[in-house]
Amino acid sequence: MIQSLRSNKSLLRRKGMYDKERRFLNTKKDALAFQQGKIEVEKVTEAQLIQIRKKITKQRQKELLLTAIIAVVLVAIVVFFGVKFANSEAKVKTDLKIEQETEAYNQYLYFIVDGDSWFEKRKWHNAMFQYRKALELYPNDYDAMFRLTMAISYKCEETGKDCELGSAYYKKLEAFNPTDPLLEPIALRLQRLL
């Protein structure tokens, strides 16, 4: 018997902070009892009314404070996850950019090494092609431009072709670093043929 009473009691709705004291089920009974005169209504004094108002306003202030605290906590959680998501997105973009730069640099190194192997075999046209590919990735790279100018100067010396192009690249190299001693042999080779 006690167990069934406890079970029944647990099934009843509990009074929450935002629930009103009167519920749907007992509202009609109270209204009927009042109409029949069964409920006695006490007269309330002005002091009691003031106390009731103070009690109600204090209760509302507590509810408002609790609602404000809940709102602040929720906003803080939303801001935290928003910032975390934004940071992770920025990190992904940064990682992608680094990966692309690394891939471009690896391609650049491949073109330089392959161009050097063609240069050693005295295949000037192929070496020039690879050095130009390296310059497409890094247009202002002194090393790639120097190697391209060397290959053009040797091609100019052997075949007499592309001498004007070699001279143009030599001028760019000279603008980059006019005191480089490695530029003198290139200049001599190009001047003999122009």
C-alpha cells in the first residue's frame, strides 16, 4: 500500500519555479466551491498586502536573476564554441596554405635539379625549359634566373640563338645583384656574340 502511494505521488506533477500554484485540475473545484460559498475569504489589511507584494517582487527578482544567469551562461557557451570553430577554420586555412607552399617549393626544387641535370648534359634547351618552369613558381628567384641566364648564354655561344634573350636576363640579374662575380663570365660570353 505504501509503495503504491509513493508511486502515485511520483506520478503527480511537481511544482516548478515557473509553475503556478493552481493547476488545471483543481481550478474548477475551487471556483465552484467559491460560488457556493464554501470557501471563506479573509479580509486582508493594507500591511498584509504590502508584505504580499514584497514577497512576490522578491520572488520575481529571484526568477529574473536566475533567468539572467542562465542566459549569460548560454551566451558564454555559444561564444566559446563560436570562437573555437572560427579558430579551427582559420587553422585549417593556414595548414592548407602551408601545404600548398610546400608543394610549390618541392616542384621548384624538382625543376632546378632537373634543369641542372640537363645543363650537365649540355642540353641547353631542356635546361632552359626547366628553369623557366621554376621561374613561373618563383618569378623573382635569383638562383633560377641565374641558371636560366647561364643556359641561355651557353646556347648562344654554341648555336648563336637567343642571345638577345640572354642579354635581357643578364640585365635583370645585374639589377638584382650588380656585385656578383659570377655574372662576369656570362657578360663576356654574351658580349662576344652581340
